[in-house]
Amino acid sequence: MNPKRQSHVFTDNLNSLQSHILAEEARHPHAAGDFSWIVSAIGLGAKAIANKVRRARLEGVLGDFGTSNVQGEQQQSMDVIANEILIRCLGSRANIAVIASEEDEEPTILRKGSEGGKYCVLFDPLDGSSNLDVCGPVGTIFSVLRNNPDESDAERTVCRAGCHQVAAGYILYGPSTALVMTTGRGTDLFELDPYLGSFILVKAGLQIPPRHKVYSINEAYVDSFPKSYQDYLLHCHKSGYSSRYIGALVADVHRILMSGGIFLYPPTAAHPNGKLRLLYEANPIAMIVEQAGGRCMSGPCRTLDVQPNKLHQRVPLMVGSSLEVEDAMRFTAQD
Ligand code: AHG
Ligand code: MN
Ligand code: MN
């Protein structure tokens, strides 16, 4: 039968993450299929984590693991499980040189450039994990950089400005399992079809509305925000804004990606440089949002231009609809 013959009876969407990435690679004659291996590892890891997240209470793996991570935060059992799942899935891919996780103090060198290590993958294996005990949304965030075969120090290899990312994405474990990804040619949305066991492309080229009067911030810390952020919030209170805050970066950003608004995590007394980590939270989110027409700032600097010097470095974050971020910058740019 002629494979090009369009079927008119079976019209289900079979445009999977894998076929989408292979089609993207076909547009780059020099691509050697390496990248699709990484995406398939991330997709496999995401499905395994989604399964564990949904069964966590049944399997008794909620709550604290009893250890704290390099961030000094209490690790949830699911933080550790998600981390191990991703290390297992990514570790088996022969073109990954270095992996770096929020949960591990140091990056892990899997293989040198001379042994085929072409990419570095950084990730927050479970974002917003404190939501799990109350059946709230959580996520996974990932960032892909090219390996530098001439750099022997793993931390220096991954400490590169976000504008050098070759891909970024997140998975949101909510009422459905959504995967959002960019390779620098727009931001695409996939949904896990549990019956097929595949992520299916449901929207290519997402565009964030330039304005939407919803802000997302933990106002409990308002007294320790810089005055410029306090003034911006007063402006919002007087300008008809509403507020939404889920407490998981991936969930708050996904709402903004789908309907617009602005998310802010300013400097606070507890986190004078902001709480969110640059390399595996802020940078991937910034690439995703900018590729969808939004903006992402860390203080006066475009997040993707911040030059990292530490793997677990934290930055303030202001991200979302372009006009909403520009309005906020009029208050905070002097900081
Ligand atoms: P993680 O669970 O990976 O440590 O991330 C939690 C982060 C982020 O997801 C969220 O936006 C932020 O912490 C919420 O912080 P507050 O609880 O201080 O508002
Ligand atoms: Mn996180
Ligand atoms: Mn995390």
C-alpha cells in the first residue's frame, strides 16, 4: 500500500514526541540523530516519574526521605526516586557527557568528549515536591547544553549562560502529564496519551499573550522584598490584577505559558539572591518562555545572559507576558 496515502478513517493524532524530534533533526542535515536519543531518555524518565508520582501515596513513598540535599532542603522521598530514574534513563545514552541535578552536590561525568560525550543534561528531577503530600501539581525541568571536550572540570563545563542551551523543557504532572519543550525553534506542547504510552504533539509554536492581569508571587515574604517589588505589587493591587500561586514553578509557569501573566520570585531575607536555581530552573524556563514570545529577567539582567559561576547558584526571577514583565521592570530595573 502506498504509505503516502492519507487515511480518512483512522484520524487519531499519532504525531509523537519521537517523530517530531526526528522530523526536526531531518531539517538539520548535519544532525546525527544524537539529540533524539536524549529526548527519548527524558520522555522515558518522565513516564516513569509520572507513574511513581500518581502511585506515591499507594506505595508509601510520600514525605521526607530523611536526608537533606546540597541546597540544605529536606529531600522528599520522591525527589530521590525521580533523581534516580533520570540518572538511570540518561546514563544509558552514549552521547551524554555530563549530568547535573538539583539533588546532587557535584555534576556526574559519564564519559569524555573523546568517548562520544556530546551533550550535558541538567535537571530538577522533581519541582515543587512539597505539593505531593497534598496531591498538588509537581514537575521535572531539564536543560541541554553542548559538551566542551576541552574542559576537564565538570562544573565549569555546565556553568554556561542560558543563551547557550540547545534545548530546554519541563514535564508537568497535573490532571494530565504535559511536556513542554523547545530546541530554539519555538515552544511546543505535548500531552502523554496513557493508552499509547507516548507524548503526542498537541500544539506547536505556543505564543504567550503579551498582557494578562494575573501575578504569581509568594506575598507572605512581601516585607522582605526590595521596595521596588513592594511598589510594583501596590501598582498591581490598584490596577485590577488577580493573583494565582501554586508553589511549584513548573505549574505557575505553565499557567502563564497557556494564558499569560507574570511570575516573580524576588530577593528575600531567606534568599537574598532569590530562591530559584539558575542552571536547572531559571534558564530552561527562560528559554521556553522567550521562545513563546515572553520575557525573563533576573534583576536588571536578561536571565539567559547571566554568567553562572556555581552549579547551584540562585537568581531572582521575573518571567511571563512581555508587556507585564516590561511594566514590572519599570519598578525594579534600578535594583
Ligand atoms: P523544588 O521543589 O525543586 O525545591 O522547587 C520549589 C521551588 C519552586 O518550584 C517554587 O516556585 C518555589 O520553590 C516556591 O517557593 P516558596 O515555597 O518559598 O514560595
Ligand atoms: Mn524546583
Ligand atoms: Mn526539585
